[in-house]
Amino acid sequence: MAEHSFTELQKKLEETIKTFPYLYLFKFIIKADNKSMALIEVMFDNDAEIHQKQSSKGNYISISVKQVVLSVDEIITIYKKAAQIEGVIVL
């Protein structure tokens, strides 16, 4: 995800989310490998709710994570970290 996209996302989130803490739903697609999954999971708190769904051919996994966040900056930081992991698609 390009820096421009993060800026646009941040503006949209600031307009949408008015109160914190806020339960936010993060979404990613990764290649089906344990390393990528582990790198995503470690970015979140122990109480985050993580769901995985494998693609029909088993090549990819979609990951949905519900976590309480305290600011829009926290959301953007997590997305930027995820975007640096090889093979991760940030949604």
C-alpha cells in the first residue's frame, strides 16, 4: 500500500471514528505459509480476535482481526507494519 493510500485511509478514519477506544476490524490476505501468519499475529494484542479463511485452492489465507484501538494513528501504524511483510496484501 502506497504512502498516499495510508494518508487517504487516515483521513477517512478520522472522519468516521469519533470516539475511542474503538473495536476495529483489520483485513489482510497472505500467501498460505506459517511465517507470514506468525508475523501478522505478533502485531496484535493477546486479546485480539483473529479469524483465518483459506482460499479454495489453498494458496492464500484471508485474515480478519478485531482489536480495540486507542487512535487512528494506531490503526495506520499496524497497517504500515503489515505492508512491510513480504506477500501481505492490506485491505
